[in-house]
Amino acid sequence: MLEMLNDLLWSKVLIVTLVGIGLWFTIASRFVQFRYFGRMFRILGASQAFAHDKSGHLNSFQALMLSVAGRVGGGNIAGVAVAITLGGPGAIFWMWMVGLVGMATSYFECTLAQAYKIREPDGTFRGGPAHYIARGMGTRWKWLATVYSMLLLLTFGFGFNAVQSYAVANSINDAFGIPVWTTGLILALLTGTIIFGGIKRIAKAAEILVPVMTVGYITITLFVMALNIDQLGNVFTLIVKSAFGLEPAIGGGIGAAIVMGVKRGLFSNEAGLGSAPNVAAVAYVRHPASQGIVQAFSVFIDTLIVCSCTAFIILCGTVYQPGMSAEIGGVALTQSSLASHVGEWGRVFVSIALMLFGFTTVIYNSFLGENSLSWFSNNNRPLLIVYRTAVIALCGWGATNDLSTVFAFADITMGLLALTNLFALVMLFKPGLRLMRDYDAQIQANVIEPEFKAVHFADMNIDIDTWRLNEQDERKDVSAPQLITSQH
């Protein structure tokens, strides 16, 4: 039953819906993800001006690292290998296409999350789909915000946290022979140390770990590509030809290439699922669209860069052969492929990468669950402690148990989560366009760093007090405008 529902959601309904909406948003926004691609770096540079913000808010870079921590996971290593095995090299082409249109979806969901965020008593921000559903769509839709929050808690707060700990523990066991219960205990202790420090400590951990693991994985890939530089042209040709069924005996033909590539892209970058907006809302920015632009970049990092790294490691090697059976796949294929390039230590490298990717995903998932819990508990401290304790226990328990049923259930709830969020995005697309056009107009007027005037959007039911306090903070910090100006 679970398998049938999973197949219906991810092989049919969600592929059409996510890709269709991504294309619609791309065209209607005049390709916003490409128009402002270069500006992503400028925003990240300017965000450092707020690093000393007196309230300790997260800046755009920290929010980006936290979202990358969630998007980049075991699927970037194992999932890509499975997509190539079952769909052929052409699956990578369709994965790229999904990533490019998904950037537009991520832009709009994260822009809306910023616009509808609220300020907590401790000065931090909180927001996400539940908030833009309830405030943007009106009180009669508040029940849908509650449904979304429940699905988010079950999927990421509980389900995927347990599954990730299982993947990490087994990867370490395969590579180093360390018992899974030992890894589970260590993982639980590390997770507890970080999540009990709240969003600021979670973001700090991501800010350190994500660049290390991502740059390390990219570096080893560049080394592999340099060793096989004479093959790169053939690899690109193979990917493109396979994508359109022009290569014989590859995977399951063009249909399998499209399905596996689209599924891998959607699973990996999470654009449209509504998970990343929960993180995007916590950042301190001058305009909601600025965070939308930055979060679109996180999709690019995940799908166009990290997933592609795994693809090139496999396709430049000799282990994978077009049309091969699925006897060796997943992590094993990636490990064997890297080992064929650099020697047996490549297997250990992949295991360590999988461990880091999995661990950062656990702390990211923990925050998502905590954010969804706040919708029900209104910052009830005892309930928050119970939740964090449950997450720690799940890390230990999940490491020692086969969770295939839990994974299947979480896939279904994630599919329902995506449909709920996509419905909200369609309903709020006009407000999203309005926010984008306000940003566009200021850029066209040569404003260096566009600012959001919430009073001009009062009819959208935005929490004006939150943005008014933003403006007051900026006026108090007289050095911020100077620092921002100096970036350009």
C-alpha cells in the first residue's frame, strides 16, 4: 500500500506538478533565477554587514549554509548513483533541467517566507509556509497551515531524522567497522549539543561544516576531472544523447532517464517542498526578494554542483558501464568509481562525505521540526525540551534499526507536504510577483541595496511591526549603510 501511494505521488502527480509550476514561475518572472544570478554573490557579501547585528540575527550567508545543509545529503552521493544505474547517464541532464526551473520555485517560496515572517520575543525571526498560508491566504485557510505544520513535523522532525542516522551509522560501519550503536550514541550526543543551543548554534555549526564538506567534495571531483580531462567531452555528449534516447542500451531508455532525473532533482534540491522557507525566514535582510535570490542559489549548489560531482566521478570511471545491471549501485557505485580514480582511500572519502552530509541534514531536519512545533505550542519551553530529547533518542534508535517502512511513510508525507505548499504558492503567486517587481523597480532606479517598506504592502496582511523593527535596527547601526556601500 505504501509503495503504491509512493509511486503515485512521486512518479506521476508530483513530477508533473513540480516541474509545471517551476516552468510557470520561471517564465512569468522573466527567468528571475538567471536575471539575478550574479547578484546572489553581491547579496551574500553585503550580508556580512549585519554579522554584528545587536540582536544576533542570522545573515543571508548563514541562512544559505543552513539550507544547503538540508538540501545536500546522502541522496547527492547514493541517489545520483541510483539515477544513473536505472535511468542511464541521460538522467543527469533532466536532473539539471529540474534544478534550473526549481530555482524559480525556491525563489518565490523563500521570498514569501521572508515577507510573512514574525519576530519572536528574543528578537529572532520565525516563518515559513505555515505563516504565509495563514496570513497570506486568510484565516479561513489556517487549518491548512496546521496540516502543513503537522506534515513537516512528522516528515523532517521525526521520520527523516531517524533515516539519516541509520544511513550515517551504516556508512561508518562499512568503512571503519565501528558498531552502529557506537555511531548512534555519538551522533545523538553531538546532535543534542547543537540543537539545545537553538537556531543560532545550529546555524553556526552549518556555517562551519557545510563549506568544509562541500568544498572538499568539489575539490576531489575537480581532481578526478583533471585526471580524465580527455574524457570530459565524451561524458557531456553521453549525458545529452542519453537524455533524448540517442544512445542504445542505456538504462531504461528516454522514459527512464526523464523519470529518474526528475525524481533525483526534486528529491535532492527540495524546491517546492516548503522546507527551505522555514530557514529563509530567519535571516536578517533588507528586502524579502534578497533572500529569495540567495535561496535559489542553494538549489544551484545542490543540484548543478554537488549532484554533478557524483555524476562525473561515476561517468569518468570504468566501474559503471552503460546498460549494466543494478547489482552495484547507490553508495557502493560511487565508492568503487572514486576508488578506480584515486585508489582504495576513495571509498573511505565517500563514507566520510556521506557522514558529514547526513549529520548536517539531521541538525537541519531538527530545526524544521522545531519550527513546525512552534506553530502548535507558541514557544512552550517544556514541550520544546521534550521534542529535542525525542530527536536525540531517534538518532540513537534509528542508527540501529532498519527503517525502510519509516522511510516509505516519510516519502508519502513529504509528497503531501509538497502538494500543500505548491497549492499555497499558486494561490500567493500574485503577491510573490508584487514583491519581485518592487525589488526590480528599485534595482532599475539604481538603488544599491533595495529596501522593503512594509507599510506599502499592508493589504497583504504582512506583520508590519516586524519590518518596522528591522528599519529601527538599521537606523541604530549607523555603520551598516557604510559597509553595504563599500561592497560595491
